Amino acid sequence: MTRSLYDILLDVSKSTMIDDGDLNAAGLLILTAAIHGLRISRAGVWLLSEDKQAICGKMLIDGDDCKLDTDLCLLREHFPRYFDSLDTERAIVANNAQEDDSTNEFRDSYLIPYGITSMLDAPIRHRGDMLGIICCEHQGDMREWTNEEIAFVSALADTYGRAVSAAQRNDYEQQLKKINEQLEEKINERTNVLQDALRNLNHTQAKLIESEKLASLGRLVSGLAHEINTPLGIAVTSASHCANELKQVQQLYRDDALSEEAFAQFLTGIDDGLSLINNNLGRAATLVQNFKLSGAIHIANEEEQFELRACIELTLKSLQPLLKKNHIDCVLLPGAEININSYPGAIAQIITNLITNSIHHAFANTGDKKIRIELRESQGQVVLHYTDNGCGIANDIRAKIFEPFFTTARRTGGSGLGLSIVYNLVTQKLKGEIIISEDQSQGASFEVVLPNRD
């Protein structure tokens, strides 16, 4: 290679534009170098289509005119011999382009209209694949391309492949930066949710310690930890996995070894990991919310004067979709109006939790499912009698059913907070008592006794 061609090639190779990621700027530099080194006025970058059935002008310099993404395209079906030459992935050296077997197919449509007599096409390769060519076109008398000129253009084509890698790296870097920002944002959001949940948990735990029912603090903390550690553990593990995956992709990017397939797998893995984090933190937040309700019932709602039967009927109406879905006949037995000064929200929660408890535990082997609620007044008190016709409550667990986190349905998603909330609402919020009936042979039976402060 002559000294002048070598110097031009060296200047191009050392230019920061090649590795900056701006493919148009790099292409313009390379084509300008080809025009200057070969003393021609026309050169272009042509890229093959994905199926290699067409090749189109990506960038074309013709004298002082420069066009990007031109509308010039050659189709394999129109120029089969030219594409056969491209398939060899070797330089096409056409000293007499209008007669050469590789290029004479487009003599009338391209060569003669543009006054092109000689052509030199060097393949552009990227990661082992041929992407297209750098096409150098001589106008005027026919020209014999020298070996030095062929090597010069081939080196420029390889440099364009390097610029393609830089552009891809720049694109990947921007995508990775965006993904990293989104990941950090989601982790920060989930961390804030977790911190709020832990603060709420600490607040609720302090209240529960003050409650006479929760004298056994060790059992409470053990039960809570068992319930909340599973979703939080999964979330933390998934977050750690996402972070490791991100580090691996970043390393591949730094090593220039990041393939499209690996990047696609990374995106899929990150999406799955974030979904897992979101779902399990949602489970933990729901658990803490229920736990908070169990311990902070004193601020559930306001005390007011209301008619108790109407309050319960309204609650049952709101539960009709759930009752209908589970084929349960739930009836409030008729009786006189009972006016009471109490907390309607708490009473609605009691009815809801008792019915939910029956649905989850009572009717596994029951065909005709029934729930009956009866109200009566007695010596300044209101008695709410709740019964279902399910399997009843076994003797060996009766002493435990109001304890937080005690459940016989752990495997099916039971949290053990339903009856605990009922107990705390009745005894602390409403200043009453709840009694398990001795006879459980016909199903579960509870009596809720409330003071009547009408």
C-alpha cells in the first residue's frame, strides 16, 4: 500500500468519530477518505436487506452532494449475477464495469446514466456476517484498480464494520442505562413500600403488646415472621438475581460480547424478576394491612347511633356475590328493630370475617350450605347468634382459633387473622365478648354479646 493511502487509512482509524457511535458521521468520514485516496468523486455505503434479496444505498457521496438513506435499491431478481458475486463475500473488482460479468446487468439502468466506467466493491463485515459493501465508482476513462487500492478500500470497509459495532454498543448502552434507571426506580419504590410496611408493623406490634389478649409476644412475632418472611424472602432473592443479571450483561457489554439473543434473554429475565418482586411485595403489604387492622381497631371508625338489623342486612347485601359464588344460603332471621350506639364499621367487619371463615373452613363436605344470624336483646345487652351447618370446630383447636396467625388452612392461603380480628373488634372496640357454643355437632356456632348503649 502506498504511503499516501496508508496515511489516509491511519487518520481514519485513529479518528474518534469511528467509535463515538454516530454511524452517519463515521460513514461520511470513511467515504470521504475513499474518494480522496482513490481520486474519485462518487462512493457509497450499500447495505443488504435481512433476507439478502436486496441491497440499498445507506449513504452516497456524489461530488459535493451527500445523501442519507437513498431510494436506490437493487433487487436480486433483477440482478442475479451481481448478487451471486456478492454471495462470495469477496471484493468485486470491475475495471470495465459495463462489460464485467458481475456488474454489466445494470449498465443501462445505472452505469451509463451516471457515467460509471469502473467499480470497486469491498464487503462490510460485522461479527463475521456481511452487512453490505462500500462501493467506489470511477467516472471517465476505464480504470485498472491496483492491489493497493483494493486493500485500501477493504480496510475502510472493515473500519465501517467497527463503526457499526460502536453504534450498536452506544444503542445497547442507552438501553441498559434506561433499564438500570427503571430497575433502580422500582427497587426504590419497593424498598419504600417495605419500609412503610415495617414501620406500620412496628406501630401495630406496640399496640398489640398493650393488649391483654396478646400477652404471649413471642408466639405473635413468630407467627408474623413466618407469614411475612416468605413473600419478602422471594422479593429479596429476585431483586438480587436481577442485580446479578445486570452485572453480567454490563460485563458482556464491556467485553464487546453482548449478542442480541443474550440481551433479549436479559430483558425477559428482568421483566419476570420485577413481576415476581411486585407480586410478593403486594402479598406482604396486604398481610401487614390485615395485621394492622387486627391491632389498631380503636381507630377503625366513629361511634354512632344506628339500627343494628339494617346494618347487618346492608352488610349481607354487599356479600351476596361471594355467597352466591359459593352457593351459600345466608339469612338474618326476622325480629324487632334494635337501636344501638356503637361502631357500624366494626360490626360489618365482624359479620364479613365470620362468613369468610365459614366459607374457607366449614363447608368442604356440605351440600346444602346455610348460615343463620339471629339478633335478640337481653338485660341491656344485644346478643348476635351466628351459626353455619358445616363441620363445626374441633375440641382440640377451640382454645386457639382467636390467636393471631393460627389457621388450619395454611396450605390453601389462610393467614390466621380472620377470627383474631373478630375477637379484637368484639372485646376491645365494642367492649363485648364472643363465645364459642359448646355444641358444635350441627356446625360452627358463636354468640357475640354487645353492650346496648342506646
